[in-house]
Amino acid sequence: MPTCEHCNGHVSERFAQVFADEHDRVLACPNCAANAGIAEVARERARARGS
């Protein structure tokens, strides 16, 4: 099961697929990061994938 590297809390497989880094690490879960920050990362990654 994927976990948050910051708090060691469980995150869903889907969350990990979207927010994990290139080493499959989830550096912050919704409890550890502001939702605005998570949304910003999602937008950046979506732009990078679209290029």
C-alpha cells in the first residue's frame, strides 16, 4: 500500500498514481499539504504530459 513519505499515512493507489514522483514516492498526502498545492502539482504534471 502506498504511504505518504512525510507522515507515513496511507494514500490510495489512485492518489499515488497521480501524485507520486518519478521514484513512486508520495511526498505529501492531502493531510500534509494544502489542497491548493496538490492542485498546482496536478496542473504542472498535466501540462508536462501534454507536451
